[in-house]
Amino acid sequence: MVKENVEQSTTQMPFDDVNAALGIAAESPEAGEVKRSLPRTCSGKPDPQGNAQLVNIGDGFKRAKMVFAVAFCLLLLHINAIAQKAAKPIRGTWITNVASEAMYSKKNIQEAIDLCKKSGINNVYVVVWNKGETMYPSKVVEEYIGVRQAKIFGDLDPLKEMIEAGHKAGILVHAWFEFGFSYNYGDSNSIWQKRYPHWVGRDVQGNILQKNSFFWWNGLHPEVQDFMNKLVLEVVNNYDVDGVQGDDRLPAMPSNGGYDYFTKNMYANEHDGAMPPVDYKDTAWVQWRANKLSAYIKQLYWAVKALKPGCVVSWAPSIYPWSKEQYLQDWPAWLNGGYADYILPQLYRYDIKAYKKIVDELNTQVTKAQKNRVVPGILTSLGDGYLVKKELLQQMIDYNRKNGYSGECTFYFETLKRLGGYYW
């Protein structure tokens, strides 16, 4: 989550049931949008011409009322759940499996939650997906590559233990899918690459897509998106999580990618046979790919809501517009489109002058009404030894409040041990 941004400054889920509840058909990866279901005749079969005739108007009216009632109830549940969880400003921190022992035993997990509670933390974002493996036992990943869980955890299910301890302490627990569409770091010799070579992203020279030592899938490929859907919904379905979160790698793809066979053909089909621009920074080409990723998370957002209306869906992208220019993350569109309960932009800076500058820029990118759904991410420590000074952290928090941001999320948990808390 940190390295790049600091340098820049179960089985398949029942989508038919989900879509039925929402009254929509599955997303078309080619079209990049959600399609309405075809009208149906009195026999119940789809009518491709759209000329369905209602033989029994009474039955049709009853069905319409039922669909409306289900949709209305889902909407009320969604609104009420979000309102309840948003009652308190977010005081969050990310809990990692790297440069931290917090997740490696039940005792450590309890101690981590106790420290969070003592420090005023009310939301924790716990990593569940890192370097092509899950931190919890996953039937989905097992089906794809035969690996059920990262071996280091043994029989421990850190997510389950974190949820139980967190809820007893009154802390909300979010599943953080840190690696997103990146399948490995530092080593291309991955089982994912061997089993699914057609998932691998490519740059304009046809090389395997990588950036800052992260190796990337093609985030626009429907099979990659389907896998991620299954992974996220597995957690939502099997765990009492309060939320799920994508990172600066979900949804994302380095902007020098998109030159794989699948994406080039998809682009050509939508541009009268023309191939993508050779210049990966081309404005229209960047926006086209960013729109595809936005369309993907829109359907993922609503799939989560259909399964569990009260589950908070948040995203922690890089700063804008760098996020779109470098990783195709057009997150203001996510806020404006209504498929982000919260945005936690990574405002990672090492001094107050730089931090104030980036907050001032953020003020121009969100409306006053949206500020209650924007939670600045603050860099407080790194595994290499960096530790924010108390005075600087307090200045950042104060500047957030001055500008109408009621909370923040800190990277990362280990800072609590070294500073003795945040909210003095």
C-alpha cells in the first residue's frame, strides 16, 4: 500500500439471485456497463424483441409490487446501516501482515485490539489479500491455485479472531484487499502467472506489466474481475465484517498497461477497428481504461450491497489526479456515481507544508457535502523505521478538522505501539 504512493509524492457466489433482487443482468465486460434484463413473455421466456405482452395484468402488478417492496427494503436497510455506522467520525488504522506481528496469534490480535481501543481507534482495516494469498482460509483461492491460506498462519484464522475481538471492543472491522489486481511483489515466478498467463497485463512492448516491483494482472479482463468478485463476496458472505475495502491496487492498473490481446481487441471493437494509442498517457486512452475500472467496481459495489446491505464499501486510492494518470483510478467519479460509501485517499506526506498543500487540493476535488465520506489517510510509520513526530501528526489532524474532515485513517497500526496512541 505504501511503497508506490510515498515515492510519488467459497465458490462462485449466486450472482443470479443478486441480480434478480436488483432487477439487472450481469455486467457485460465488453460494454463496460450494466444491462437491463430483457422483457419476459407470459411463458416466462425472454423476449429479445422487447415486445412482451402481459396476458394477466393482475399477476404482473403483483410481481411489480413484490420487486418494488424488495428493492425498497434493501434501500432502507442500506441507508439505515450506513447512517448507524457513520454516526461516529472514523478514527481508523490499517493492520498489516508485513513488518507487524499483530495478526500472527490470537494473543497478538487481542493485544492489538486492546491497544486500538485504548488509543481511540474505532475502525480497523485488516489485510486479507496480499501477494496472491489470503490471510483467511479461502475456498475461492484454493479452487484457482490449490492454496487455501498463507501457510504462515497455520490453523489460525486472523480475520475471524479480529472480528470477534473487535466487536467485543466496539470496533468496526473491515476486510482490506490490499493487493487487489496485483498478484505478486518482487518475483514474477508466481503460480498465478503459470496457471493463468492470459490474465497477465502487458505494456506497449508486450512485456509483463510491472511497476515498482509489483506484478499486475489485466484489471479489465473479465476472468480477473470475476475472480475478484468471488473473493470479495466470499468474505462478505462468510464473515461478520463491517466493511470491505479496495486499495490503490483495487480497482487499478498501471496506466502503461492495457496492451494485452484482450484489451486491444475490446478497444478496437469500440473504435471501428482502431488499435489503442501507442502513447499510454494519451488522455482519451487513459479515460477509456479508467471508465472500464469504474464500471467494474460499480457492479461490485452493488453486488456487495445486495448480499449484505449494511456492509460498508470503501476505497483507499492514491491522490487525484495522480491516481488516474498513473493507476487509472478516477475516484471522484466513484463518489459522484454513488458507489463509494467512503474514500480514504492516501495523503502520505512527511511535513506539514506538503500535507496542507495536498489537503487544499483535495478541497477542490470534493464537495462540502461529500467531505463526511472522505477520510484522509495519513502516513505515520513504515517498516523501514520511519515514525511520524507527535507534533506533526497533531498538526495534520488539526488541519483535517479545520477543513471539514472529521476523521482520518493512519498507516499503520504499529505506530500506536511507538507513539502511545494518536488522540491525546
